[in-house]
Amino acid sequence: LNATKKGFETFPKWNTEYLDTKSQLTDFYNQATQKGVSDVLAQEARKYKSAEEFVKSHKPVFRGVWPNVYEFEKSIGGKFREYGFSVSENKSIAQKYAFQLDVNEPMKLAKEGKVLEGFLTPYAKIKEIGKLEINNVKKALNTAKTQNYDGVRFIAKETGETEIVVLNSNIIKTKSQLTDFYNQVKGIEIEGEQ
């Protein structure tokens, strides 16, 4: 983290809008189609009577973020940021990481953050590790990456907390992305769009 008393020397531009525009959702649908995974997701969507049921069928994951972060992405913070980003299946664990520290006083809380909710797609290939010491995680992530896993689930030996490091951000979808995908599959027109 490059920080000075005045602020961050290098600070990424955070997207301040949700990624839920029609073109972005169409891109998501087309990307899934190109990868051959939309058939799996589309078959899954057809099983449900409503978009709400379809969304609830996916495993929720949570990420504690700074107040100005609006999407699941690699961040300037986090132990494993060069690989991906961490999520938890437990909202209260994610809440522990939902804050921003004061740049001038690193141990002082500057702002309360928030928790993002996303959902793992059914085609996510997650490597199960079990208990792992924090200093061995990067080695496990490198191995998983070379084996084409989308993420790694492990239990931090030091804290007992289960963590998923997401290596492929395409395996996490928001509620609105899943709802719009469901509507596309079912041929439901969204009011105001044609």
C-alpha cells in the first residue's frame, strides 16, 4: 500500500456505479455463451418458476469492502490481491473486513465499510484445501491457478475462519445479474427495455 500523509500515491479509480447496465448484462450473457457455460446456467434457470427462486438456489458469498467499492474486484488491500479477492460464506466474517483505515493513522478506523453479497455460479470450480496456515496460502493459490481452478476454499489454521479466494471473478454474480440472466433465458421483457 503506497500511502503518504496526504493520501494514496496510487489509488485505483473505483467504479461508483453498479455493473447492471443492459449492455454489461448482455456482455455477461454473451461471455457465458462463448465459454459454453450458459447452457448449464440456462438449464438451471429453467428449473425455477421465478427469478427469486433461481437466485436463492445459488450459494451466497460476502465480501467486506471500503465504503466507495461497489463491485467484486481485486482491491488495493487484502493478503492475496495479486491472485484475486477473498469472500466468505459467512456474512459476519465479511463484516469484520468492511472498513477503511485512516491513511495518517493506520490503526485508526476512518470509515465504516459495507458488505457486498454475491452468488457462486454452479460451474465454479473451487479447490477444497482444508486447514492451511496463512503463510502457505500463496503456494496453494499458485497451484490452483495452474490447475485452472476458479477459486480456493480453505480454513485459516490461525483463526478457524473459512475463506474463499476467488481467482476468476466471472464465478461471482450479483442478484441483479442472476435475475436478468433468468429473465433472458425465460424470455421475460424488463419493463422499459426492448
